[in-house]
Amino acid sequence: MKRGLLVLGGIALVALFALLIALNPGEVEFHPTHLHSFRPMLGVLLILTFCAGGALVLLGGGMRQMSVRMSDWRARRSARAATQAAAWHHEGEVAAWAGELERSRSLMRKAWRRHAGNSPAALALASSYMDTGEYVAAQEVLQAALDEDANDADLRYALGETLRRRGETFEAIRMLETLRVRFPHAPRVLISLRELYRDAERWREAADVQAAYLESLPAGARAGEQTRLVELRYQAALALPEAADRAAALDAVVQRDRSFAPALVSLGDALTETGRVDEAMKLWEKALRAQPRLVLVERLLAHERSSREHDRILAMLGKHWDDLEGDGARLLLARAALASGGLDTAERELRAIGKQDAPTVQRAWADLHHHRGDHSAAWTALCRAADQLGAAAADHHCSACGRASESWEGYCRGCGRWDTYRAGEKA
């Protein structure tokens, strides 16, 4: 049927061509170029023009079909490459779990190179290097993968983490800050940035990032992070060079959390620096009533201005005796008695201390013997204290990690915790 139709169509076309020639026997002048010319019959010229148009249509259709086929071929090729890369990736993961490190890395590298933009394979390969501490190799892989796809957030985050582990804190911060511009509320970016700023002791930036992180959390998950924000704001306030600015910033921290003892102590210190001793004393006394702490008693005794104040502070100490650090409180009482000339009271308190061989206690005994004029006994006590010089002789120790300090500190740089320093001997 189709052949018959084709034959009939061909006959009709030939008849049409013949009719065109018969109806248009005249010759026309045709110039294909400016140098050549022909004089074909008009009918023949029309037929040739028609055939040329048909040929162009057929050629255009053929080229379009070829383009579609080429596109399909590329898609099939890309799909095959992706399938092969996925298979290598899977084999590499299995090899990694089996402990076949070199084989795993070889497969991951093939998976990464086989399929352009295969960031999961690059991430897995970099993770393999990071697991073994080969941070330079991990950085090279991630950087090369980022060169291929600069907008991949996972690659950028992983590179920031690699830089952090290498100790390149500034570069890690720069990398994650560029990521934060694109994803300002991404929790893991904010957490990593916060810790980087904390490691660099850039407390204000750490607090700002923590505030942004806090806003991204649901209400039920904010309690612990509120405390962390207070701690970072406290450190940022301490870093201010001017006492007045420091006092204002610390006051804001206290207003946010009145139970945070380091801020209460440090606010009083800042107030005394600006000459506002009365305000500092009132602040410390109020804090002592709310949460008895030996450091508050130390501060009050250090700034007392009369015997009446001295007696009132000691009365407050006695009222909260059961809540304070035992030997540390007795040592403080002994020192206060020595300062006011109460030698018998000082001796009574020193004898009540359990750790008599502690260097700080022996130094207090030396002071007592010196005040009584017994220089031989004083020298003996000093020698006993000298036998344990170093961290053991410090007045304050971190209750978490044991780090020593001659004076109280609100933050322990040894373990990174707040409000852990206590007076007395190391536990």
C-alpha cells in the first residue's frame, strides 16, 4: 500500500514538473556569480529551486536527528560513568570498613575522577586522609574538588574542618565565613565557627556567632546554649581594655544571668577599678547571700575599710560556713586574722586545717611565726613550703582539670570551662 502511494506520488510530481516546463517555456537569465550566467527555461529553474529547497529541508532534519542522537549518546555515556563511579564508591566504602586503606583510596579516587563533580567520592577520600591525620592530602583533594565546583557547601565545610585540624585557624575561619554568607542559619557552620573563634580567643565574634546559633534553635533546645552565650559574653567583656567599658559589659552579662558567679566577681573588680568600691561591696555581699562562694569573701576582705566591716564579713562567712570550701575557708580566716593582728585566732584556724603539709598552709604558719618573732620556726615552715613549689603552692586550682593559678579566674584555659577555680589545695 505504501509503495503504491509512493509510486502515485512520484508520477504526480513528474506530471507537475512537466506541466511547469510546458507552461513556462521561456528562457530567463540566471546569475549564480557576478562572472557567470545561464539562460535556463523558467520551468526548469522553478523545478530546480523546488528540489534545492526539499534537499535543504531533508538536510536540516537529518542534522537535527543527528544532534538528538549525539545528545542521547552523551547522556547514556554520562549515566554509565555515574553508575561506574557509584559502584567504585560503594566498593571503596566497603574496603574502608574492612581496613583496606590503600584499595579504598584507589577506588575513591577513581570514582572521583571518573564522574565530574562527584563530590561525595571526594569527601569520602578526604575523610579517609583525615582519619589518619594526613591533613595536607585531605586539603589537596578538597581544594581540587572545589576548583571543579566552587559552590559545593559540603566541600567547603569539609575544607574548613581540615584547615582547623591543621591548626590554620585563620584560614579555617575565612573558609567558614564565606559559607556563612550563603547559609547564615546553618547550625553546623555556626557551631564550627563558634569553636574556631573560641580557640582563637576572639570572644566577641564567638559570642555573636553563638547568638545567631541560638536564634536558629527551637525553644526547647535553648536552655544550655543560653548559658554558653553568657559565658562567651563574659569573656568578651573581660577582653575590653577600659574598666568603664568592661563594667558596663559585665553588668549586661549579670542582667542576663544573675547566677553566673564569674560575672558577679569580675563586675565587682571592674567597679573597684573605676572607684565605685561601695557598689562593688554591695554587689559581692548580695551575691554571697544568694550563692556562698569563698572568692566573694576574699574580695570583701580585700576591700574592707573598717573593723566593723571586717566583723560583718566574718559573720557572713560563719553563717554560710557549711556551704564553703573547708580548708580554704579556714586558711582565709587565718590570713584575715593575721592581717588584723589576731595571732591566736590565726593559730586556731591553721591548726584546724586538715592538710598541714600543704605549701600554702606552711606559708601561713611562717607568717604567724614571723609576727610572733619566732624566726627559726618561720624559716622551718618556709623550707617545708619550698619543698613543694610549683603548681601545688598556688592558692587556686581548677576543680575539673587541676590547673593552678595564684589568683582566682573565672575561666580555665586548661579545660575550657567556666567557674571551676576553687581556693585551697588541689584535689
